[in-house]
Amino acid sequence: MTLGTIAQLNHNLYGDEILKMFLSILFGSILGIEREIRGKPAGFRTLALICFGATVFTICSYLLGVVDNRDRIAANVITGVGFLGAGVIFRNNGSVSGITTAASIWVAAAIGMLIGLGEFVLAGAALVMALFVLYILDFIQIWLDDRFQHTEYRIVFKGNDKSPVLRHKMKDLKISLDTMKVSRSNQDIVFQMSVSGKENNLLKFNHWLLEQDFVHSFEW
């Protein structure tokens, strides 16, 4: 490391601590607005505090003389943020929610660290890229979810096995059958399957099931 590099590093680190803390609150709030609009458990105040806290810990670390061992800054902040991220992830039956919010917490901490190190341009670029992922790529996510829905069905037939009729209807609706299992419960036939297809086609399939007399009940 040259003397010029060391001088630039010291210039970035020391000074403007108040500005760094203000920017961390601002950047964290901007990042958290998207989560707040969607009603997620970690809103703009939470992400603002996480970004602010990462900046403050970074400032404390180099003020305590950890400039020559800067990896400890990242390691300690990431460890603490990991606990916060794990607290917003929930598992409900076969689905998992809160992963994007947990990732937003992780990114907010990373941006806060960049601000604490005085890398304002990098922090701004990271914020723009994070907003691009949260807002712009959301439209792509919706498009993909509409065309590649995955769900599981449990259908109870009255009397005989009607799975060939089901498969024929699914073929008409262009619904793919991924896995299937047939079993008997008392006098009924239970048909369990995992399928994928467009959301509209799956809704049409649900309405079709409701109209069939041979379907005792179904869940999805």
C-alpha cells in the first residue's frame, strides 16, 4: 500500500462523521420506503436504524484503531445483522416469507458500512442498484410468477379413480404435472399432485373442479 493510498484512506475515514450518520439515516429510509409500502415487518424506520447503526459501528471501529484490521468491522456488523434478518423470515406450511426483507436488512447494513468508510459514491451506487432490484425487477417477478405458478393439490374423488379425467383437463389448460401420488381413504380415492402453469389456467382448473360431481373435496 502506497503512502498516497494510506493518505486517501485516512481522508475517507476521519472527519465528516456527522454527515456520515445523517446520510446513513437518509439512505436507509429511502431503501425502507419500499418495504413500508408493502406492509413488511421491517419498514423504513427499521432499515434507517440498521443503516445508521452499521455506520456508527464502522465509525467506532476505526476510531478505536482498527484501521489495519478492517475485516473485523464487516465481520461484527454482518453477525449482528444476521440475527435481525433471521427474525423477519417466517415459514408457513410449505411457503417461506420475509426473505426479501431479510436481504434488504443485509443490504442496508452494507450501505451503512460504505458510508461509515467515507465511500459515498459507492454507497449511492449501491442504493440505486438495490432500488432497481426492489422496484424494477418486481415487474419481472410478477411476470414470471404469472407464467410459472407452482402449487400442490389434494383432491378426493367419490368412488372410482378419476385421475385420467384430471390429466386430460390439465393437458387442455397446459398445466404441467410434476409429481403425483394416489391413495385410498375409506371409500374415497385421494389424488395428491404438484403442478405448474399460468396463474389464470390454474384458476380455471379450480373452477372446473368445483363443478365436477365426482370431486368430493380438494385443497391447494
